[in-house]
Amino acid sequence: MKNKKNQSKKRKRFQLLNEDKPNVIKSLSQLSISQPLRKKTKNEDKLASNSNNNNNNNNKSSKYLKMPKKLLYHSLRVHLYYPLKRKKEKIFILTRLQLLDWQFCLNLDLHLYQSYYTEGRQYKTWPEDIVKMAKTNDYDLTETFLNKLVNQIQHTVDQCTTELLSQSLSCPKTLLLSHIESRLVEFVRLHHIDLIRKLNYQVNKFKDLIRETQLFETLSSYSLTNEQKQAVDCLINIRQNQLETFEEMTMLEARIVCKSLSRSIDDLDKLILIDETLLNYMSTNNNISFKDETHQQYRKKIREYKRQVLMKNFEDYETSIEENEYLYQEELLKFEYELSKDIESVNNLMNSLYYYLNHRTDRLIRDIRYKEALFRIKLTHPHSHGSSSSSSSSSKIDSVSVYPEAIIETSETLFTDEEIKFLSYAGGPNYIRCNQSFLYSKKKKQEKTEIELNAIISKIAVDLNHRHAIPLKVLEIKHFCTDLETIFNERYTNSIIRVTNKSGIFHIGSTLDYDEKVKKYQAKTNAYIQLSSDPLMDTFYKTGTPLRPIVPGMNAPTIKISKMLDRLIRPLFDQYVKQPTIIDGVHLIRQLDKCISLGLLKPTTHLCTFDITDLYTMLPQEESIAILKQFLIRFNQTHTRGMSINTIESLARIVLTENVFIYGNKYYRPIKGGAMGSPFTLTLTNIFMWHWEQKLVEKQKASNELYGRYIDDIFLTSNDSIESLHDMLENANNYHLNIKLTREVGSCVSFLDVQINNQDGNITTSVYHKEASEPYIVPFKSDHPRHIFENIITTSLLRAIRYSSTLQAFNHEIRALKLMLLYNSYPSRYIYHYLKKFFQQLSATSISILPMIHDENEYVLLRSKLLSKPTPSEHARASRIATTLDNKHVRYCSTGM
């Protein structure tokens, strides 16, 4: 009972100490850092005991030293480039590592407290954590405590150095201490990177607070009225509200990057219910593919809804931040105007106010970034245990993710959840893993699979023999082995993984499904004939099963001929067929702007886009070669770089017809179209379409309408009636038997990656994202060169500002870009850094805490400036044309000589 009473008395005294303990540095919202009067303490010896306790806490072992010895020795071998096989070497290295780790941590603490002591004595203030450690707010007592603490740490450092010197005498002769020592120190430093950042942050934070206090004292030296002080308080409160919103947005960004969205987002699955009629139909329908497709559509609908919710959240955050920014700037101008009536030295006072407010804002933003780093660590390494964590993790797995997902169209469960994540947003087609040498070849994988299979079979056979006396070579064991081998083969060979063309993510489907789609495509196009034997060597095959049997020509035997013909003919096409050809989205926007300036686009103007169905596959071979001859003759190119038309015709026929591929152990030759990836196929396709579109181009030119084509995609405008437009397109659909159009007519259409909208004669453009596209890019964790990630952001921003005709559309695209980057694990600090860098390079004025353009007029000027600059596609075309002109000049000069 006495012990309990004594403990309760101690607890009460401890509570009273904590209640009476004041802070030296108060919150900056109070706009002052005051030094209270010295208070009497019961016993100043408590300071020494506090410093001793703190010193003992520093002697704790680091986390990485507590890992299993086997792993620790392995890490040391890799870092030291030394095998560490002998027992004496291991003992010496481990002991020295512990001493070096202790010394390193002590030196970090010494640097921290020494910095506190130096800065605190100079500016007569102490940081809040030192005040808490000293358990007093008296300046002199806190100084005494900190001085003793620094001296004790220095003494411990000296003691540790002595122990290191003593321990070095026992170094084995097989170790070179000078070489090992430097690598061990680096090993320790790498394991304390986070601690170094934390201590540097604490030191810089204390210096920032001191600087902020000085700036406020300078501001306070001016004689401000109560109303003016209230105006300053108002500015601080507005900025504080703005930063609170920014902090909320930053934490949401951290959640997205760490793949740990809040439960409110996960629970959105319950808001979208699948159609009851579909449920009833699915329960009675045994069509597995229909069920899978319906389930995929349902998941896609939920995913898109969640992404829209996140987009709306970011829009609300940015709107709130911008509203506070406008209010802040308005109050600042009002304060300056009112100040100019009473005070002559307005500039000096306003400069002091700007310095103070900007410094305070920067400090609070750094605090938010530090909180974000801690929050990300918490999300990445949660410490929750028990059933609650397991249930929450299971609910996360069942919920529909907002991140890009691989398309899986197979009824078999081929992959675990972790493997699906790696095939989706954690890796994906563009991912390059670190330590790529670890990846096994196909042959090595087969060997490992056989070893795993044989190990399973032998264990089961021996166990059956031991438990049930079944002979090892009985017939049932052999049947079991055969069935197990079949399962293994189906696991690794019965499914196909391909990268999708539109969305750029993985598609996983069954071999049977691919076979069925290939047969349907062959029957639809009738573009391939089966050969009775292999006409080419084995090295010319293209194995594998694409979704459509399009012959790839990247490694075909005719690829060099194709490249040569492309170098000959493509510059001629670029030179003579400039007018109807659209190079890229920027080129189209320029043409639209020209039509707008001429008054050709009206509120009743119809926008139309159409593309050619399966153009590469349906291209008539002999007719295309004949059109190529017509093209060369029309533009007086009877000899191109010394090569006659007949020679070009013969080479073109080889490129088109001598392409063979194998599928299902059968050989096929295409009788229509050309090889995908073959450079000359693209040029020949453009020349064929140049011939096909002649009537359409003349009709559009006569009507002062816009017409443009990018390979098989066509855009045009029409001021005729909708019936006349459909009649014209129907006639165009009958120009050629193989050329069939898929059209879209309306006031809002998409062409390439540009969205075009006619709003009562006001033509607006924005970035268009295809419905099938997924927000997938090169993951930030991929082992790509670092400049690739910067280029992705810069290129996307350039496209956004060029394509977006209004500031509102641009800001919407920036939000979509930011979310896409976050989905692919780009840190928000990294994103904001390059957003800010991009706007600085454009000399755009951004006064907000967010890197944004605020003024519509400024945005229009920046956009027009960027639109006038040539794009990489235009540079490439100009370079090809210049090569042709140079060759002409050389030929003329040689003829003249």
C-alpha cells in the first residue's frame, strides 16, 4: 500500500511539472517569441539527470544491426567487396560496425545540439524540444542543460573513438583496415539517411524560426495602428487557411502514391450496383465469356467513377486555394493602399511585410512536406496487427482499384494478387526492374520448371510409398505425373500476354480465345493464303500470336530494302503532298485557327472525322505499286537518286509480297496489305490514300472547307446540310472496294489526340483521351534513366498548353496529368518541382503556392507563342525535304560540270 501511495504521489508531481512547464518558442500565429522571467526550481541537479538520461538513450542499437546475422553479413560482403568467410573476420567487422554506428549517431546528435547551442546563445532563444528536455523555461538553466549535454556527448564521442583505436589493434592480418574502414563508414551512413535528413530538418527549422522572429521584429519596429495590425493578422489567417487546404491535398496525393486510399473512396463500390436484369441473365446464362465481359465492364465503370471523384476532389482543393489566393492578394493591395495615406516610407514597410509573410509561407510549406514524408512512411510501413488489419487488407483486395489494371480475359486463376499488381500499375509493359541480370532466359525458366516438377513428383511418390506401400513405378503414379505436367504446361503456355495498342497495358487472354479471334479476322479480311511448305529459313519466322495476324516487318528479310525505299520516296511525298496532310495535333489546331480567322467556321458548321477500317491489311498490293508509279511520273521523278521507276517497282513488289509468317504450325502469305513496322509500308499507304482522296480534296477545296488526313484518319468540316454531308461520305465509302469508312459527325469530335468542339461558332480544343486508354506511363520505380521521367512531364505539359484553347481546359488537363503521375508512383514533390520549372522557363507569373497560371490573357499569349514553334514531327519532315533538295543540288552541280 505504501508503494502504491508513493507511486501515486510521484505521478501527481510529474503531472504538476508538465502542467506548469511553459514553452519558450510559441506558435507563430501569436507573432512573437518572448523570453519569460527566471523561475525558481526545486533542484537544479535535475538538469544533469535529464542530460544523462538523454545520453543513455543514444546508446541504443540501430535497427539494421538487429537484422538476422546471415542477412547482415551478406550485405556487408556486397558492400565491402570481401567474402568474409573467417570467423575472426566476422567478429571483428561486426564489432567495428557497432562502434562506428555508435560514433556516427553520436556525431549526428553532437551536430544537432551544438547547432542549437550556437544559434540559441546568439539569438537568446531555445527550440521547443530542448525546453521540454530541460523541463524548464528559464533561459540560463536551459543554456546550462544544453551545455552539459553537448559536453557529455563530446565525452562519449571521445570514449567511442578510444574504443575504436583499441579495437583496431585486434584487426586480423587478412583485412586491410584502411580499405575496410572507409567502406564501413559509408555503410553506416547509407543506413542513416533518414536520420540525417531528420536532424538537418530540425536544425533548419530552428534557424527558420529565428529568422522569422527577426523579420517580425523588423516589421514590429514600424508604428502600426490597431487596424493595420488586424489587417496583417487577416493576411496571416487567409494564408493559414490556404495552407491547411494544401496540406489536405498533399496528404491525399501521398495516399494515391502509396496505394492506400481512404475507406471513403473504397466504399464507392457500393454506390454503383450492377443491373438486376444482367444479374438474372448471368445466373441463367452459361456463357463464361459473357459473364467475364459483364464483370469487366462493371469494374471499369466503378474505376472510372472513383477517378472522377478524385478529380473532383483535386478540383475543389485547387479552387479553394485559388479563392484564398485572390482574397489574399486583394487584402494585400488594400493594405498597401490604406498604408500609403498615412506612412511615407511605404516601400520599406511593405518590403518588410513581404519578407515576413513569404518566409513564413515557405517555412510552413517545408513543414507540410516533412509531414508528408512521415505520412508516406506510415502508409508504406503500417504497424497495425491483428484481425482488424487482415480484414482491412482483404477489403482492399476485393475493392476496385483506381490504378491501371491489366486486362485479364481468362477463366483460369493464373496469377496471385501480387503478380497482378506487378503486371498492372506496379510494373506493366514499360517497367524495367533493377538488377536486370537476375532475369532468367526462356531456357533457364524451362529448366527451373522441370526441376520444380520433378521435385514435387518425387516427394509425392516417396510419401505414397512410405505411407501406403504403393510402388514407385506403379501405373497410377505415372498417370499422376502426366496430369501434373499438363497442369504445369497449361499454367505457363495456355495463356498469352500482349501489350494493348490503345491503352498501353497488358492484355492476358487464353490461347483458344486468340485462335477464335484470328479465324474471324482471317474470314473477314480474306487477306492471307495458306502455304503448303516453309518458303523461308527458320530465322525469318515471326512466332507468337497477336490479336490479329498482321505481319510484322521489323526483322523481316526485306527490312533493309524497305528502309532504302522509304529514304527515297518519303521525302518526295513530304515535299509534293503538303496541303492535305496533317502532321500532328498542333498542325491541325493551326489550320483550325486559320479557318477561324477567315470566318469559315460558323455555328452551323459540322465537324466530321472518319478512319479507314484495317487499311494496312486491306491495301491492294499491285494497285498500290501502280499508283506509286503514277505518283513518281506526275512529279517528274523518273530517276530518284539514280534509281529508275522500274527498279523501284520491282523492289516495292518484293517488300509487299515476300512476307511470310507462321501461325499454328502453318505457313501464311498475305495477298493484301503490307508488313507492320516496315517503313515503306507507311509511305506506300500515304501515296495510295493521296490517290484515293483526290475527289474529296477537290470538293472540299471548292467549298472553302477544311480537309486533312493523318495516314488513315481524316478530318473535315462542312457547312452543307447533314443529309448532303452523309451523301458525300457514302459516295466516298464506295470509291474503292477495299476502303471502308467509319465516320463520326457532330459539333464535338476527336481527331488523333485532339478534342474539337463547336460551341455556337466558338471552336475550342483540348486534349482527348481515348475511352480505352489507361492512365499508365513509365512507373517512377522503373530503372529508366532519370531524364526520362522529366521528359514525360515536360512533353505532357507542352501538349496540354498547345491543345487547350482555354485556361479552364488547361487546368483540367493538368489535374488529369497529376493524377496519372500519382497513379504511377511519381512523388508529389517531384511533380510540383517540374511543374514550377516548366512555368519558370515560360516566364509565366505564378503567385500562388501551387504552380499554376492565373490570368487568361497571359495564358493565351503563352499558348500562341508555343503554337508558333515547330514540333518534332515538323522538324523531321523539314529535315527529310532538305535532304531531297540537297541531293537535287548535288545532281545539278555534277551535271553542270
